[in-house]
Amino acid sequence: MIEVKELNKKYGKTTVLSNINITFNAGHTYGVMGENGAGKSTLFRCIMRLEGYDGKIEITKGLNVGYLPDTPYFYSLVTGMEFIEFCLKARGLKIDYNEIDAVNDLFRLPLNRFPSSYSMGMRKRLVLMILILQHSDYYILDEPFNGLD
């Protein structure tokens, strides 16, 4: 379970999130909707502890949360395969090339190329592929269909 209690976030004097209370339970799909600039991405970054905030965010101990940011970043001289390897190692997971190949049969990505040369949709697919390979318990997907055909 991910529980957000009285979450507040300001950038300088501008309040972006005010008194947000929400619980994300296992086995459910949630959608967070709002206009551009409403604070959806900020909420996700706070949950992932990539942004400072006031309030409380509790994530069940041992829960593996996978995160797809709205605009994934890739180092320019790292191949798709190297990026997958890096992300799996960062989570302490064993690299199973048979599993990578099986998942890539669905995603059809040129893993020997640099993701910095991929289209936006290909970049999103690469991160989604990694989240699947990490066997995440929860997925936070920020604009997951942006750039996908």
C-alpha cells in the first residue's frame, strides 16, 4: 500500500500540492487526471522521494515501486541493453538475458543502439520493459502513452 497523508509541496511561494490525502491499494488501477501544470508529475516525484515535500508518504516495507517519468533521461553513450543491465543491477536483480529477449519480443527495441537516438515512444517502451523486468509490485506511470503509437 502507498498512503499519502496531508501532502503539501511548494516551489518558492507557489503552492503546487495542498493537503493531498490518498491511498493506493494493491490490486487496483488508479488514474490521476488534471490539467497541465496541476501537479500530477510533482505528486509522483514526491511519492518516489525525488522531490522534497511536507506531509507523510508511507510505502509498505519491502514494496518494489517502479516509476516511469514523463520524460525519461538516458545517458548519450549507453546502449539500450547497457541501460537495462544498469537498472537491474541497481535493484540488486540478476540479469537474465533469456527473459530480456522474451520481453523484447513484445517491445521490439534495437537494444544495441543508444536510447538517446530512440524516438520518445521507443524510450517509453524501454523504461516500461525495465519495469516489467524488475517485477515491480506497483507501477507509477507518468504520461505512459505520450509518444506511443
